[in-house]
Amino acid sequence: MKIAVLGGDGYCGWATALYLSQKGHSVAIVDNFLRRLWDHELGALTLTPIRPLTDRVRVWQNLTGKTIEIFVGDVADYDFLTSTFKSFEPEAVVHFAEQRSAPYSMIDRKHAVFTQVNNVVGTLNVLFALREFLPDCHLIKLGTMGEYGTPNIDIEEGYIAIEHNGRKDVVPFPKQPGSFYHLSKVHDSHNIMFACKIWDIRATDLNQGVVYGTMTDEVAVDEALINRFDYDDVFGTVLNRFCVQAAIGQPLTVYGRGGQTRGFLDIRDTVRCIEIACHNPAAKGECRVYNQFTEQFCVMDLAHLVEGAARKMGVSVEIDHIPDPRVEAENHYYNAKHSKLIDLGLQPHHLSDSLLDSLMNIAMKYRDRVDASLMLPQVNWREPRNDRRIQMSMPTKSAMSEPRLEAKARKA
């Protein structure tokens, strides 16, 4: 197939692009390098050394003989997006091109507004471009389990059958998002459902849990292909943070009581889920929703797993409880269904089988690159403001043009 990966320079996007390319698909990466600019804005580089996209693609092509096309631009720019679609003519569009951090969206008003405009407008542009130029193309959109929140009932996969006043219906599962970022994803889901209904677009909305792991078979081919490992308080995941804290002998910082429970999955399962969705497209006019995760853990479960993994490596760590900067239940019921992708062939990897290889070993290998000041929370849900460390500097057109010029120069 011809598959366009929007946001293909990011964490999930890069692993997905390489995986699909290795499987024999014709792949195009569409990216504007904003994720790299946010690193500079926050002063928080990924633990692993990331090469420029053109270098990464060149190494991949030299090693495998497989070509990946690059389109540099912003999906929020409709003219750029439509010209890209007309040029590449994808049969499937995998949409990762969004600001994906809840803490980033909660820094202050500007970050909240940017997150919602960037995410919602970008997705609307994709929907309109598909309607106008690629009506049979299958949209595979990365959603988030965070759309659901933590309801006191089982979470279904996208829709729920209800009976009210003697009548029955199937409706979208109620959404209780926990940040302006998660709210943007809810808006995306509603817009996609509406577009499928009125324009007969094909769409699969993948409500993904927290992803962990750096290595896939493709990334492991050469260190120049290595993926991101974010551990800071804004873009880092709790599991990455714990592993880095263990590697440098810092206490594991558990927010509140640590009963917050979420779905998790290995990055190798993320790319496989994308492939499954590509091979099993939605019908015209259908908006499918799959819950994309494989296991559920609370924060204290993860702390104890990392503590045990570190002990096996001869590292002793402590666990500290600190005030929770988020507005969330610290103990709650959580049972989310996630059978549809498994029914289609997903064979999950489990955290207990991969923690040492995919996380702790990476954290230990690159621990000299750790900035220990980046892991304590500095964004407070209750008091949005410009933090002393995080000074807001939204990417300007001139700033966004610098990576483009670099890419053009390298291509030349």
C-alpha cells in the first residue's frame, strides 16, 4: 500500500514509518519538526541522541534499499496538505501529527489555545482533504484512552449500548478528558464521526494507552535510527521517568498515592496495531474505534516494577510520594475493554518481558545525558502560569522555516 505517516518524525510516527517500510509498503513521512522545536523551548532533550530526519531516512535507505519520501510542512496548512496528498496519493493516512502532551497543554492559556488549534484544525484539514481528493482513502487517527477519563463503569471500545426511559440506542461512550490536550482529542473524535457520517469517509480512531519502549526490530538495525526516550516532566511518560530516576540513583517520584490506573502498550504493539488497521480498513461511512493498549497498571505498580528491575541490575532505588500537580482521582475503578485488535491478530508484548531490555538498559546506557532537574513537575493544573523554566515562545513561521531549510539543503 501507499501510506502517508503524518508526524513521522515523532516517537510513534518514526517507529511506524520504518515498520511499514520494512513490510514492503510505500511510505511517506509528513512532518514540520515542531516536536524538535518544543525540545528547545523546554530545554529538555530526549535521552537518546536523535539525528536529523534526512539523516535517519538516508541511513535506512542505505541499509535496506527501501525508500521513504519526505514532505516537510504543516497539516494545519491546507494548501501544503492537499498538494502532498495529490502528489503521493496515499491509500491510507496514519495521523500522528498533533501536540500530544497533557502537561504542555496546561502550562498557560497560550499553550492550551495552541494545542487545541493545532490538533483540531489539523485534523479538520485532513478530513476535508480526504473528502476532496482521496474519498476512498482510509484515515487511521491516533486518539487516546485519556478521552474516556476514569469512569466508575467499564470502558467500552468507542460506543456503548444504553437503555433510557424504555428505549435503546448505541451512542459514543461518554468522554471525561483530564486536560486541554485530551479535550482536543475528544473534539477530533467528534469531527471524525461527523465527517464519516456526512461524507462516507473511512476512519479508524485508535484510542491508545501510554506507549513504552524505544527499540523495534527496525530501529535496532543501526544507532542512527534510534527512537526518542522522553523523561522530562512535560513530554516524558511516568515509566520513562522512573527508569531514568533509577539509572541515576534518584528516588522514583510518585504523584499522590499512586493509584492512578491507565492502559499501557509496547511500541512494537503500536506499529503492529497500525498495520492491522491498514490491512483491515473501515467501510465507507464507518468510524471505528479501537482501544489500543494491552495491559493496565497503576503508578505504584510501575514504581515497584522499576524498583525490582533496577535491583536485578545492582541498583537500589527509593520511592517518594509527592503532591499530585494534576486534578485527577488518585484511586479509582478502571476496567477498559480492548479486544478488537486482538481479535484481528495482535499478539501483545508484556511489560514484564521487556522492561529490562527496552527501558532500563537504555536508561543506563545514556544516563550521562540525563538532566536531573527536568523530572520534578513544574506545570500545575490548578494554577496555570508561565513557569520560570518554561517561558512560552510559540514557534513562528521563521522558526519553523529553519528545519525546512536544513532539510532542503541536505536534500540538495
